Amino acid sequence: MKRLITLLCTAQACLAAIASAAPLSITLPPETAALKPSTLPGYQLAQQKCSTCHSADYISFQPPGMTLAQWTAEASKMQHVYGAPISDQDVSIIGAYLAVTYGSAQASDAEVQAASSPKVQATVAKVDATALLQNNACLSCHAIDHKVVGPAYHEVAAKYANDPQAMTKVAASIQQGGTGKWGQTPMPPYPQLSAQHLQTLSAFILDQ
């Protein structure tokens, strides 16, 4: 009994000592990591949006050589999984910056330029796109609402409706051409189109 009383007293003394102890103070080391500078608009945006939640070291920890699609998916994960306050357009712009600065993309890539540029207003894009469609014979193979040789633009817009990389993918398809996505009839490439023209056409198609 005497031993039990002693143990209780000792426990009470420990609890009293803990209660009276000064609050624990933890001082984190100063932030020294910084995003690599770039002239791409995603650099400023990443400084504003990404740095509020985590250190720039997080980016350096990612595998080297990641592609534009992989970096864009990483930014999209921050938005949709972790609730980062960024829009789909922010995801595209930041992804392009990260892919060029930390990954395998080049600033001159059409996909990077299209992803880095804000989406043009639909009304302006529609006027410009009409001339581009006619001048590049796009309407010989495509229509707005029905299949000709290639898919209707309605179908393309529906396919990419929820894809944060839609602008990038459609612009790349226009510039590079290809086959297999919509059948075996090949689409010719349009390497002569500027990044602005690719963006205008992509915005028009995705707006259908």
C-alpha cells in the first residue's frame, strides 16, 4: 500500500511538472530553396501559387526528365487531390514552366507555347479560326457537327471536355498530324502554323 501511494505521488509530481513546463518552441530553418527563374509565365504563377503550400525542394525531388504531360499531371494532382487554389488554366501554364525548367521539354515546343498562353476569348477565336480553317483546308476533312474524313469538332470537344491538358493535346495533334486516334486515315501535319494560330484553332475546336 505504501508503495502504491509513493507511485501515485510520483506520477502526480510528473504531471505537475509537465503542466508547469514552458511550451515547446520549434524553430524551422530559413527557406533557402527557390524556383529556377524563367521567362515563361508559369514561373511567376508558380511563385504565387505553389510556394504558398510547399518548398521549391518538393519540385527538385521529382524524377528528372519528366515530360510536359507528366508535369502537367503533377500540377493537376495538386489542384484536384490536394485542393490547391489553382484553375485548369493555371495547371496548364505551371506545367509548361516545370516541364521546360525541370523536365525534358523545350520552350520552343508548340505544346509548351500553347500551354503557356492564356486561352483566347471564344468570340475572338471564332473570327480568327474561321480564316485559319479556310486557309489551311481544314474543312475539307472536318465539320462542326458531323464526320467527314476526320471527326466532327463536336466529337473532339467532347473527348477532351474534362482534360486539363486539352489545349496542349489538340494543338500538338494539329501541328504534328498523325493517325490512330480517330481511325486509320492519317491527318497531315501543319508545322507552318504559329503557336498563336495553334492556340486559336485549339480554342475554337474545344469550344464546339
